[in-house]
Amino acid sequence: MGVWGLRPQRGPGAEPLAFLRPTLAAVRRADQLRGMTQIALLPERAVLRVTGADRVSFLNGLVSNDVALAAPGRAIWTALLTPQGKWLADFFILSDGEALLLDCDAAQGPSIAQRLSRFRLRSDVAITPAALAVYAAWDGDAPADAAVAAPDPRLPGAGWRVLSAAKLETNASFADWDRHRLTLGLPDGARDLEADKTVLLEAGFDELGGVSWTKGCYMGQELTARTRYRGLIKRRLLPVSAGQDLPPHGTKVLQGDREVGELRSSREGLGLAVLRVDALTGDLAADGVVLTCTVPSWARLPGIEE
């Protein structure tokens, strides 16, 4: 038998160890992928185009971040709230210089457009679907052939948001991106947040740059500001992990017999959970699965050492 228990080629003219070529090629390919930008299509995302002379001021009065900061090559992450300050949707805002491009959850796209349009009144604004696909790129630079690209504004490690009308070549899957996102502790819209219930600061919008504290009024600002200045946060969305797949979304997290949280999105033993801040130092379990909670380096939690 040959190396690694494989049977070498026999016969006239057989090249020594030629049978290893496919194995070595696979190793080289893996090494190349580890050193190059990963890009994945995000099929559950869609894009809304906001045009008109009043597009910036119009959106600025409705969402949590400063829309004026969105420019070619620079994106912002922001949220649309109820008047009571509870989360309804979040999205990235990119710019191609002529329009603002809202990278949002495809399932929420129509409702976001409808809700925004209610406030249009006499503003010079139009909101239409855009024929653009959404990609995420990380561990490198944005694709050179991307129509619109900007760094993900939440964390440097999150990489790039990429919008393109043309199909881009990918070398990673949505599952790859999802694992990367969960490792960083980044929320993914309705998979992790609850409409009419989630408060932005529970989901890290302050530390991740999703709220402007200086731009002026927007819908839901009062509760958001009061939550920050009074330190009212009792729950946080945080990464959890286990040595096996996590139970389904919505499974209650227990500390002994006490209910202290609830699971959100997960993949292959990594996930996010909404947890009481006063329960982070004890043993946690969900449906019998022991959980480890990790506070990301970017998160600021009272009483938790950095």
C-alpha cells in the first residue's frame, strides 16, 4: 500500500506519487481560500431605492441613525421604530450618489416601503424596489466588480456590504456568512429581534453604531434616549454556544428553575440569545442543552469586566 493507505498507480510510465495530485490540489485550494476575500450571496435580502431631493431629510426624521452620513463608499446601519421606541425593522443605507439604497430583509421590504410612504406627504421622495442582489464579503477587500460597496459599519471584522445588478462570483455560502456573523455577535433582523418588543439598546445598536445621539428627533427617539441615560437595560442579545446544535428559536433559557432568556438564531452550535444581564455569570441551559454565554469585546454591560 502507498502513502496514507492509498494504492499507488501501476503500469508503464506511471509517474511516482501521481495519485496524490488530487489531494494536494485540494489542500492548495483550501490554503488559497483562507487567504482570499470570502463573498456570499444573501438571498433573503432585498434593496429599496429612495430618490428625490428630500430623501435625506425625509429618512432622517424616521430612522435611528444619521442618514446624512451615508455616501458612496460609506454605509450606515439604522432602525425603524414604533412611536413607542420599539424595533420594527433595521437595514443598511448605502448610496450610489443619486439615490439612497436600503439593504433590508426581503420579507420586510414591502412593509418598510409602505410604512415609509405613509410619511411622505409633500416631500420630494420616491421609494421603489431596486433590481440589486445583496452580498456580504469578509476577510479581505470588496469585489472589484461590485456596483455599490461599503464597509459594514457595525464592526471592521464584519467586512463589506455589496449590492450588484450583475451576478457576482461567490466562494462562500450563506451558511458561511451566518457562522461568521454569529461569531461576531451581530443580530440579523427578525431572526433575532421582536417587532413591537425589542428595545434598540438590548440588541447592541449603541455599541454597533446603529443610533445617532446628536442628529435630532426621529420616530421612537424618546424611549431610546431615556433607556440610555437612565441605564434601564435589563436584557441583552448575546452570543451563546454549545457542543451540539442549539434548540429552536424561541426555546426558553433557564438558570436552574429560573427562566432568564430565550434563544434566537443559531447554526451548528453557535447562536444568539436574549438574556437577563443579572444571569450571565451562572449556569445556563435550554431544553437540557448546556449553554456558554460569551460577552463580545465590543459590548458594554454594567457589572461585566471588559
